[in-house]
Amino acid sequence: MTVNEQVYAIGITEAHQKMHLIEIPLRPVGAHDVHIKIQYCGICHSDLHHVKQEWGLTKFPAVPGHEIVGTVSAVGSEVSKYKIGDSVGVGCIVNSCRTCEECSNHSEQYCNNGMTGTYGAPSQDPLGHTCGGYAEAIVVDENYVLSIPANLDLAAAAPLLCAGITVWSPMKYYGVKTGDSVAVLGLGGLGHMAVKFAAALGAKVTVLSRSAGKTDDAYRLGATNVLITSDKAAVAAARKSFNFIIDTVSAEHDLNAMTSLLKTNGSLILVGASPQPLGLSPFALIPKRIKIGGSMVGGIKETQDMLDFCGTHNITSDIELIGVDKTETAYERVLKSDVKFRFVLDIAGSLNKDVVVE
């Protein structure tokens, strides 16, 4: 593989463009690199923020995608973890400093010197920044590549690499265990994985929803109860019911109301990123010694642990598989929360020189 290898991708080359077919160069396969032929890539809301420049200045050309699953097609001379033909994944991290305290503790996502994101991050790649998984192939250091259990459907496994690990990591850190009462606020891409994981860990799971429209989905995913948050009487009756609330909502909402549902010593865990500040009274925390915290994806070891757990328990995401020509349509539907529960792009089956994105 040489620096001149060009691959097709779906991305943009300047601001305010629609997603379309482009070509990007890949770096040569170094001694510790793995060349991956991408089969599937999930669509994360972060992808939309990136191409719309809502999270800072976007580097062009921009190719999003950090829920990547594919097959190893070449390996560097020093690679020992993978071989050609292996099914592998790449999540949100493709490099880190490897020397700071966080990296030494397998928390590369919090690298003190700045982890390298899978797309849009400064790198030694030919473009000077990383490009993600809406492409035919990607080259990644073996230490940031993940093994996908053989029994998992590859397309449905792709969202585990962001949506899955985003809720798995705080559940493990905060100590969700068998017998705990766990509430999940928001039943979308993150929330549906939180329900599946909490149930598989042996917790009693309640979905918190504004309406009854998602009740059937909640029970199908493993919830034992649904609490309609617009029902004031039901919310009052559920006071002090939960050990944990996993808050996946990425819009402004009332945290004080959520803390009333927690038991003494309960934890409110934020994984949804609201662009607006969220108000919180000290008296929502003090009388019950409530803990409130946040969490961002997970380190490489933790992500592999999650994938192995998924292999053991046969857990994948609920997905809608689409061709890359439907990328813009999918983006519009994501903004309307019109998907159950994650879009996945069929890269290998639809990305070619003639594709036109709608």
C-alpha cells in the first residue's frame, strides 16, 4: 500500500455542501498498521455536527464515521494481533499519547495530551487529519483496532463502537450490577443500548419516556417498566425508585425532576450532550447524597471487553441498513429521531464510482 492509494468516500470538500462522492488518500501501511476494507459504518449524530461545523472548525475534505466494521486486508510487518481476513472494528479513537496516566490506565478517551479521533483530528495521514468510515478502506494502528466476535451480525455490531460503548463505560465505572434499579431517559441510539446492557447485567430496567409511543419497544429491548414522565402522578409515585439514571437526552431538560426519582446515594449519569446549560439546584443533590457525572465513550480495552460481553450475550444494535446514496436522507431523519435505532451504511455493498447521494 502506498501513499498514493486513493479510495472512494462520502464526504464534503468545503463548508455548507451536501454529502457526495469524493476520493481521499490513505497513508501507507506502517509496521504496526492494519489496512481494513470497510463493510459497514454506523451513522452517529456526531457525524452531522462535524459536517455542519457545529462543534468547531471542520477540516476538509471531511469524511465522518466512527462506527466502523470491516475485514483486515493487509497488515504491517510488526502486527501481531490481527491477520488478513479477520473481522474487526474501529471506534472513536485511532491514536493517543500512550504515556500519560489516562492512557496507562486504559482510558485513552481521556488522554491528557489529546486522543486522536477517527475523523477530523490532526494526524500524520496524507491530508494532515483523520478521515472516518464512510470510505472504502481505512488504515489504523493495530493497538486501536478491535476484534468483532464471530457470532455477531457485522452490520448490527457497528453501532456498538460508539453508541454501545458510550453507555457501557459509565455503567461499568459507576457499578451497575444485578438487582439494581436502572432508569434510562431517552430511547434512541444510546438509550436502546443502555436498556439492553442494563438488562443483561441483571438490573431491573425502567424506560423514562414523555409518551407511551415507545412502550412496546422498551419491553422488547428488555425493560421491565415504562414511566411516562408527562404523567405527574406516576412520576410522584416513582420518587426514590432508582439507583441509577442513564440520561441520554441531548436537548435541554429538567435535571431536578430526574434527581427526585433517585434513591439515597443514587447516581445521575449524563451521556447526552445538550448544547444548552442544564440548571440544577443544590437541594436536588444534598438531601439524598446524589452523585451526578458524565462519561465519554470508552478506552480500547474497555471497548473490547464490551464487544466480548456482546458476543457472550448475543447483543447488537437495532439498525436500519441503507446504501450510501441515502446518507443525506438519513441525516434528515436522524434530526427528526426517525430511526429505530441506528442507521448503518452498507459501505461494501453500495459505495462505488457511480453513486449519487440523495
